[in-house]
Amino acid sequence: MKMLGAISRPKTAAPIIETLDLDEPRAGEVLVRLVATGICHTDITVHGRAMEGGIVLGHEGAGVIERVGPGVSCLKPGDHVVLSYSFCGHCAPCLRGDHSYCDEVMARNFGGLRADSTSALSLNGKPVMARFFGQSSFAQYAIAEEGSVVKVGKDVPLELLGPLACGLMTGAGAVLNAFKLRPGQSIAVFGAGSVGLAAVMAARIAGASRIIAIDKVGSRLEMARELGATETIEPARGDSAAAVRALSPGGVDFSLNTTTAPAIFSAALDCLAQQGTMGVVTSSTETPWTPDMGAFLRGGRRMRAILMGDATPTTFIPLLIDFYRQGRFPFDKIIKFYPFEEIAQAFADSEAGKTIKPVLRMPSS
């Protein structure tokens, strides 16, 4: 079948929409008609590194099952679904339920091809890299593995749900799954983008006594307060770690760094209380960060790397939807919709910090 898809190529500001050919679903796969797709910072980063031949990105897709391949048993045409990351299901981490730490997670989600080195997408007879995070959802349709697809209820607007598959799951999962934050504990969240704001909402759900959001954009701090932050800090006004300690004498139990700046990594460590835990969901990309090992040792502090919020999508995404139904996870407040044909504007607004979570509405076939 033919469909519209946005291809990332070298030296382009944003993906370019073209008409592509899409295969039928194979055994264990499903064909999904995309309703909407979130744009994540990872999409923007990988777009900037696109190779010749191109790749279709997008990994926060939500849509409706159109067809299923042989052997698919838990999904059927008409089901509303959210598409999430790919995992093998049989390695040691997967068997423990730690799917985001699958032995094959990098190859499956960043390799651009199926496990047999084929692609479901082509342009003028030539394969186009796809299967990004198991889906490549910057398109009208996506082919995904059954295990990467999460069935959701039809009572919640489907166009809202795609961001739950990555950014929101990462932030909320960091607090609820990785930290297991308990009532009365405290947290500082560095960066009030979609990941950081999801962490703020989750911390409120978990009963944190103090939720401190740090960001250089005033409007994002306003949103953080609306979503549950008890205090906010603008780093430009001084030492953010000292400011956190001024608000929470002795430091905070947890810090979550959602940024790539080496100075913020240090601040997220320096603001911790004794035996506190620093969570990181990204790496320093400007210059290498050298941690102060003395600060870790003196306080018995820990650093915890967190991938995809330590979440199993099939159980965690429905949990977040339940929180949304209850009014406790109002993530719709950070979403701004764009027509698919305005993907370049959505990319630009996200990079400029104008939009917290851009979501593309996909055209009907």
C-alpha cells in the first residue's frame, strides 16, 4: 500500500513528507493506522544524525489496528492502541520483566530494520530505514510487533495518548518505578520539559512532600507549579544546587536530571541529601561529565541510570491512563497539536522551547 511518511535525511532541518510503499504485516506483526504521534527530543537528535537513504522516525504513535499478521492473538482490527519500544522477550532482562534493558534494545530500536535486516518501507523500489523504536510513526501507517503494542480503552481521546509511550512514561516511571518515591520524601527535577513535568505529576501522585522544578524557561516553571511543583528555581539566578538546599535543608531524597548539560549533572548530585539518589535519563553531550566521587562516597549517594522509566508498557501505560481519568495526571495540558504537514514547524517549536510536547495529527488515508 502507499502512504505518506516523513523521511529524515542529512542536512535537512526537519523530516520531509513523501509517498512511500508499505508492506503487509508479517507473522507476529500488526498494521496500525496512526491517529497522532508525539515528537520527542530523541527524534530531533536522531534526525540530525540521519544517513543517506533516510529513515522514518517517530516513536510516540497512537492509532487503530487495521490488520493483523499470522499468529497475532491479543489484538484485532478496530482496537485502539499505543505503540511503544521493541524488546526481544527472551533474554535474561526480558524474562525478569525488565524489558527496557533488553539485550537487543539498541539494535531493535535504533537499527532501522527488522531482526532479519529487512524494512517494511520503500521508496521507488529502494528500502527506507524504519522500525524506529519498533514503529516509525511519522507516517499514516506503521507496522509493529504485537509485543510492542499496548491496547487502550476507547473512552480516552486516542490523539492524546502517543506521548505516554516514551517521554511521559520515562518521567513518571523514573519516580514511580525506579525511585519508588514514598509519601513524605522530596525530589528536585532538573528540566521542565515533558519528561520533567511527567516526573512532577508522578511525584505528586506518590505523595512527595517537596517537589522542586528547575528550568531556565519561566513559562515551563509556571506549568510545573500548576502540575504539582511546590517550588521552582530559575538556574540563571544563581547556584541551583544551593537554591535547592535552601528550600530543602539537608538536601533532597531524589534528583532527576533530564538535561544534557554537565553543570546540571553536578547540580543534581550536589543537591542530594545523605544517601540520596540521582537519576539520569540522558547523557552529557556537550563535554564529558566527570562526577565528584568524593560527594558520592561521603554521603553514601547513588546515581541511577533510567531507560524508558523502568516501565513495562503493557501495564504502565494503562496505569498512567487511569491516573489521567482520575484527574491526577493531566498531561493534556502540555500538549500542542500540529497537522502532519506542519512537522517542520513542530520540530522548530520544540527545539526553541516554545512547545513542551508537540503532537502531530495524522491525515486520514
